[in-house]
Amino acid sequence: MPGALSGIRVIDLTHVLAGPTTTMILADLGAEVIHVEPPTGDDAREYGPFLQKVDKNHSGYFISLNRNKKSLVLNLKSPKGKEILRELLKVSDVLVENYRPGTMRSLGFDWPDIQKINPGLIYASISGFGHEALPEYARLPSYDVITQAYSGLMSLTGPENGPPCRVGSSIGDIVAGHQAAIGILAALHHRTLTGRGQWFDGSMVEGLFSTLENAVIRYTSSGEIPKALGTAHPTITPFQAFRALDSWIVVAVGNDKMWVCFCKTLGRGDLIDDRRFRTNPLRTKNREALARILGEELVKKTSKEWMTILEKDGIPCSPVNDIKQICEDPQINYRDMLVDVEQSDVGKVKIAGSPYRLSETPGTVRSGAPVLGEHTEEVLTSILKISHAEILSLREEGVIN
Amino acid sequence: MPGALSGIRVIDLTHVLAGPTTTMILADLGAEVIHVEPPTGDDAREYGPFLQKVDKNHSGYFISLNRNKKSLVLNLKSPKGKEILRELLKVSDVLVENYRPGTMRSLGFDWPDIQKINPGLIYASISGFGHEALPEYARLPSYDVITQAYSGLMSLTGPENGPPCRVGSSIGDIVAGHQAAIGILAALHHRTLTGRGQWFDGSMVEGLFSTLENAVIRYTSSGEIPKALGTAHPTITPFQAFRALDSWIVVAVGNDKMWVCFCKTLGRGDLIDDRRFRTNPLRTKNREALARILGEELVKKTSKEWMTILEKDGIPCSPVNDIKQICEDPQINYRDMLVDVEQSDVGKVKIAGSPYRLSETPGTVRSGAPVLGEHTEEVLTSILKISHAEILSLREEGVIN
């Protein structure tokens, strides 16, 4: 079954995480993604965990992000390397990169150059603060942890009155990667109508800023600065994690009617008439006192016991699953969200599947990640019609691998 | 300037956050989004902060998510309400909803029904665990905090050895909203080629699971269960937050060369030759001891002083901005990420802008959120050519507002 984006060719100049997230999504959805790597390989090939030998072809980190892609090694510092890239861009639909701003210009592939090469090309760049920037921001380096801190998200995450915490996955990279995919697909629709490509100038900091939801309007409308609240909700109570006998659980009591029901389920009918807790605003105001009381009740049974009891009574709840538990979860596995992929030189590897469950053209994991330069020859001969003799000479000159 | 999705009509049966995030993205990119609300309004209209009176037309929460949309009030429990929805679907491109699985079927708008109404329609549903589900998951309620807990993300977020923490914005809803937008846009491309619509069956839990990045492969390859680490990185050190004199800062020392430079910047050249810290694996192994030493140095100056010193020496760093600081940030404002929108009955409201910075068709905030039912008459007369007399009678019957 061909994917929704089958027939779309993507030149992927990305590395590590934000850009590769975008091209992974496009590849899962059926696009032909040609990951152009320097002779030293994408940096992510050196990130653990390593599945066998600690080398460029056995990084589990790289494999989970680069399934479904082709690898072409190209030395972009050489004039011939640039020439090959130029020829590829002429016959491609999309270019994605997440270099530091300035790098593409110094390579000769700034947006005006790209438009001249192929006016129909859709070009997406992802950087920490955006390419169009005030001078003092233009060249700042960015990592996920920096964008989480800078965007304000870290100030909202962590225990109440405790130290700020990082979201436990690199959500700054990943949200930016999703947004670039959206920008590219919207531009693709526009190109179908007009024939013209365009440039998406993504910023990781802005990406996260746009996901802060009510925190921004709370501040701009009242001047109140929202703070981290552990697992609690700023305006709904109880709606947070509690310690059960063996592990943590989450209970989400969304309204006053459910509160009454929850009190009965706990065998604490006395709380229904407690003046401190009668309405949601009162429960929110007296959250600490309430959390102490509920904590003492909920710690009496195991997570599993509570799930049975609470689900039976219609109280929204969840175990706080660890990574083992979610990987073994029946529904995650029923929906193929954990897939075995055949990885050359390593064998079967279990990675997260595609959440793009489209009825006709679902996202799929069709192959493992490429070995460094695995498709160099195939891409050059089949797409650019470069002869074998020329490939040998390009290899000798160090232009390709 | 028309948006990339101008000409695309979206019927929006969503409420609160995950679905509205999807339709907000489509609306920002130029689609015509008709938010079909029950006579009581989208629940989010009752969520604070309230900008004036505490009523359905003054929720800042609702405004920040529903800018650029139209509001049509339709009673879907009445046969005539269903009939109007059916007529609208015939002349629309996309349908988005985030009801609990089963609700659309009970309304008579299950996927097979929808295909009969309009075979070209793209239908996106978002639910906690997905519509195609094992029986015990099919009807479970879901809230953001539940999906954060269930997906494993909460187990990775929080202080080391401390309680789990929730990501400080509703990232479970928001990631699912982004993914549905991607699914819809990919399906739109596929429809352009084939004329056929399709169904996107999104799951919030899967959405977050797909963003856990290296945590999944670490577990599946080694059996190791990744844990929360505060702000620290599992394999790079020092790469975390520290307390400065006045607030928190983040320092991201990515490699051994930068470590030497960082020691000099701190005036702690003695640490360069400290055997515990010479390489990144050693620094990671001895993270606690290192954090204590660095903590004692970094607390000596203010955040602003450190930014000047560290940036000068090329050490990636960031203040841990609070919401006030990021809202006042020059770069965020230079890129119009905080925009004034004219909101009827309230005046100017400041909300987050669109991060879809496309060179020809950028995402834009063109209007505030609709008052409940503001566009009922306009939509019915202009799109469905319903007469004014008929509208009066529909209103009397309680089918519309």
C-alpha cells in the first residue's frame, strides 16, 4: 500500500533530533527521504544506546529516528558535493535542515539560492530562535534543554515550590519537528494550486511557546505568573498523582458530581459535606489539605486495586506507567505502536511505530535505518544518472563515501 | 494574503483542547473553520481566565484556542440538526472531532456513514486510546493528565528520585492536536491525487508514546527502565539547570572541549584535570558530585551576569524564563509570537501567535474567537442557502441558537 506522500522526494540535511523528527514523519507517511550525511555521519549515530558495537551503524537512538530513510554521504565542503546537492534539489519536492542559522548561506544554499535552483521546492529550516532574528539571537546555539528553559515551559514543570524540571523527552525538538511537518504539508497543498514553493522558518523556542496554552493568556490578562504545580491542575481539584501502596496513580475528578461519587468510592462520605471541599473552587483553594487526606486513603491499596475500583465507579484514573509498563501495554501493542524492524547487521529491533493511523494510507515502518552511505550509489545512479566510472572518481576525490 | 489552506472548509465538532488545537492550526493556515457547538457551547467557554464577566463569551482560554474560527450552534440531538450537519459535510473538506469513542456512532456519523455522505471528506478523530481499541480501552475517558501518566511521559518527568511531575502545559492534548493536523494534511495531499477521503484515528496516549524518543529504545534494547532526572540529560553532563544568585539558569556543555572552556570561564581550571570529570562519561557517572561543585560556583552571580559571561565564551546557556519574561522577550515579539487580537465585547486581547512562518502563506491571527453562535445565520444562509423564514423556524424549534 503506497503512503499518502508516496511520490514526494525529500532531501534531508538534518541531524540529531528536530529535523530528523520531521523527515521521519514524512518518511513514515510514504515520502522518499534521502538523508544527506557528511562523511563523518549524522552526530546522532554516536548517541547511545548502542545495539552492538559502539560505532556509527549501531546506535539505537539513530535507528529509532531514521527508519524508512536512505543515506547518501556527500561532502558539502567540496564544489562537486555542492553540485550534486544542487542537481538533487532540482528533482526534489522538499528540503529540510536544522543547521545553525548562517550555515546554509555559507554553503551557498540560502533561500534565494534555493529558489533559483528549483522555484517549486519547499524548504523547511528549524533552529532555536528562527533565521529571521534580531542580531543578538541570530547565531545562538540551541539544544532541547535550552529551548525548554527559554520558552517558559520549564518554569511550569516540576514540583510546587521546587526546582524547575525538564520534560523527560526532548519535547522542544519534537514539537518543532511536528510543526515543520505541518508547515511543509500546508506548503505542499499551496504548491499544488500555484506551482510555487516556499520557505518555512521554524523556531524551537516559538514552537514550545505556542504550546503553553492557558499560561500565556493567564499572564497577559491578569499579570499573574503561572508556576509549576507538580502534577496538579491550576483550576481543577483533585486532578493529580497520588502515591498508591506500590506506585503512583493519577485521579482526575472533573466536577462536583464526580467528587461526591469519588468520596463514596473511597468510603469517605464524610468529605462530601466538608465545607473546605464542597465545590471545585474550594477544593482548589484547599488543595494541600485535601491532598494530605486523599493521600492517606489512596496509599492503602495497590495501583491495580485502585484501577479496578475507580474504573468500576466511573472515576477517570490512570497508573503512572513506567517505560516497561507502557511498552508491554495491550492497547499500545494492539495498535502496532511498538514494531519490530529488521536492522542490517543488528537483527530485529523494537522501536515506536507511527501514530498516523490513516484508514487508506497509514504511516508505516517499512525498513530499519540505513547504514552510513548505504544508498549513495543507488541515489546517484538512479536519480541523477551518474555513471559508475564517475562514482568511482567521486569516491576517490572524497566527495562521496 | 490568502493562507496556504484557503478554500478548505473544516467542520469542527471539537471541544476543549486536543481537537481545537488541530482546527486552530488549520484556521491559522487559512482554512475556513466552522466550529459547531451545542446550544450550551464548547465546555472550554467555561474555563478561566475570564476577561470580563464570567460567562460563555469571555473565557481567555477559549479565545486563545478559537481565534480565526466561526461559531455555529446546532443541536445535534434533533433530527433537523443532524440533517444540517449532513448538508454541511457534503460541501466540506475536513471533519474533526474529539468526542469519546462511540458518540459519533450514536449521533449517526460513524466513519461508514460519513463516507456515504461525502466520499471525499477527510475525517479526523482524536481520543485517549483510539477508536480501534481492545474492548476494555474503547470507552475509557481521557484527560491530558491521564495520557501523560499512561503514556510513560510522567515517569520521565520530575526531580531525580522525587515524585512524578506533569508537563506544565497539556502536552498530551497538544501533541495529539499536531499529529491530527499532520494526518489531515497528508490525507489532503492523497485526496488531491485520488479524490478519496480517509479517516485518521488519533490516540493521545500513542501520540505521547511516539515522542518518548530514546526512552523506548533504551528499554527495548537493554531492559533498563529510564527514570526522571530533574533537568539533567541521561548521557551528557553538565547539561542541566543550576541556581544562579537570583534565579535558575541552564548550562549545556556538549563535549569535552567545551568542558575545558567552561572550567576556565568559571575560573575553576583545577576541575579540568580532576579525574572524576575528565570525559563526558565520567562527568555523567559523577554527576551529583559535579553538580554540587558547579552549583557552588554558579550561585555567585545573577542569571544576567552569567548569560553575558557564558555567551561571550560560547557556552550554550539560557535563563529559565518565567511566563512574564518570555512574553516580554524581544525575539518572541520581533517574530509576532504574541499578538493583539480584537475580541468582540472585550477589546484587545494578547494571545500567542502562529509559529507557522511560511514565506508566502504564513499562519496568521486574523480575528478573535466567535461569540457563541455568532455565525449560525451566516453559515446557514451563505453555504446552505437556507431562507430567513426557515432560520426563524429552526430557531423556534431549538435546532439552532
